[in-house]
Amino acid sequence: MNLDIQTILVVLLANVWATALALPLLMGWQVSSAARLFQGSMVLQGMSWAVFLIAPKLHDRALTSVALGLLALSFAMLWSALQHWLGPRPGQRLMWALVAAIPAVYFLTYPSYPVRVGTSNALYALQMLTICVALAWPAAHIGRRWRGLVLASFAALMVVTLWRGVLGAFFTDAYPFYRATHPVNVAAVFFNHVALSLCTLGLLAAWREEAERELRRQAQTDGLTGLLNRQAFLERAHTLLAHAVRYDEPLTLLMLDIDYFKRINDRHGHAAGDAALQTVSQGLRACTRGGDLVCRYGGEEFCVLMSRASAADALRFDERLRGWLVKFARDTGSELIDYSAGIAVRQPDDHTMDALLLRADAALYQAKAAGRGRLAGNTDGEQKELSFDLAM
């Protein structure tokens, strides 16, 4: 069967533009940075092939150089999308250096057909190799199927690209020009068609995986403060408690409530109340350790579950948090946010979070009844109260 390369390229152009236009309709406009880079990559590919097809009729040297630059940029944007999805990848400087090098080298070496074909295809193959490395590089909790699909597609493209470069550079008589009906051209265009479809499917799977992760995050996170919500906190807290029971390790729960929160809302409006909640959550993040669980338990109430922590550790944490809030108020000139807190330390017969929560809640109300702005705790079955003078 005789295949006309020009016709196949026109079909490829139509396929690329159809995909580029369909992606925003399918994915929507309000998407993540990675998805937007993926969409932009497809648009640039469509522009590249369009410029490439009209180049011989207008100014082959200049326009083909532009087309090659657009294609290189599309690969760099795709690599950037992968970095958003997969985490930091090696080769960032190389990828962006190739974006500048490919069109420049092609334009400068244009008078020598073997040099321009050999070098441009070699540089493209290097870009594709960088994408393959990004896909193969370890990435925790990221789907392997879509990565393998995209990796196989780019590996096949890399092989035919190198094949084309070697023929053009060293066997010029067998490959006299790019649009020649030659097996390497047929294979290259064929693999471009197949790779386009497979990569689109694979990257749509990546976008879906990202969307599912975001939905899980939103389901577990309080929208205002960014902390764990109550349900997610309790699920993870039970795991920490089970670990503490199994290895007989200390575990301490601190429950705190912003003092006079209703007064903040009444005097300054709900925006001020929201700001107070966000400030406390920021302080909690700054003062907790990596293994601690922090959540907005409800309303103006927060919980901190401290693994391998005694009552003394909880007291030190409370001091750090109150000091952080004092410093924040001084630095920003805002009103000092104070809170009451109660602590409960795991007892030998605590096998669920219910007992810890009840004791911490009782200690919290004792602190509020004693005048607020203080910490009360249960360390050995008896309630104890500590107060702090942190006036500005």
C-alpha cells in the first residue's frame, strides 16, 4: 500500500487539533496546573504541525525552525505537567535548554542537510529520553499503568526519531528529504498517530488520578483551616492509639477552644472569626511535631493528638503555642487570641479514643470554668489546673 506522507501529516494535524480542542471541553477550564500544561502542550503540537506543513510554500528555513521550536516547547510543557503530577523530576535544565537549542541548531545548520537532520533528531530524541526518565523515576502512590503507557509511547517515538536522524546524517541517499515516502517516515508518522492517542489516554488517567486525590484530600480536610476534619482525625487517631497500646507508649490528647470566640464574631464580623481560626491553625502547624495529629474538631475547637508524648510534653507544647500567638499579635498588631485547653493522657485501660476525648473535654471545661486562658489536665485520674501569664 502506497502512503503519501503529506496526506498522513494532514491527517495527523487534524488529529492533534481535534485532541487539543476536545481536552478543554472534556476536562473543563478550571483545572490544575498540570492539566493546564497538558492542554497547552497539545495546542503547541497542533501549531507546530500546522507551521511545518506550510513552511515549504513560504520560507522553509525560518518556518521549519519555528515549527521545531514549538514542538520542543510542547514536550517541555508535557514534562512540566509530569513534574506536577509525579513530584520533582531530574532533567529540568536540560529540557528547557533543548527548547532553545533545537530551533537554533536547525536554523544555523540548515545549509547542511545531514547535519541539520542528524542533530535536530538527536536533540529531539534526548528530549523524549528525558520524558521517559521522568516517567520511570520513582513516584510514591502514583499509578504505574498510565505511566507505563506514556513511557512506552515516548520510547517508541524516540527509537524512530533516532532512526530518522541516523539515516539523514549518515545515509542521506536513502533518506533524501523529510517528506519522502520512506519506511522511516511512514513509521515516524504512524507512531506519532498511535503515541498521540495513547499519551492522551494515559495523561487523562493521570488527571483523573489527581482529581481523585484532591477529592480525598477535601473529604479529609477542613476547608477553612486546612487541618484534618473531625472524621479524618478520628480515623487516624484510632491507628495511633492502637500503636500506643500495642507498644505501651505514652499518648496525650490536647483539646483547646478559642476564648470568647462569639465576642470576636459579634464585634468584628465573621471574617474576623475566620481569621482567628486560621491564625490558631497556623500556630498549631508551627508548634506540632511531624508525627502529631491536628484537627479542627468543630466550631472554634481544635484537637492535637501527640504520639510518644507525656503530660509534660503537652505542657511544653501549650507554652509554645501561647508564645507563638503572643508573638503573632505583636508582629501583626492584631488582637491577641487566647484559648482554654484540656489534656488527657492515655491510661492502661484506654482502648478507644472515646475515653481520652471525654477526659480532655472535661478538662477543657474545667479550664474555662476557672477563668479561661489556661490549661487543665488529667494525668493520673485527678484533674489538675495550670495557668499562664502571657500578657503582652
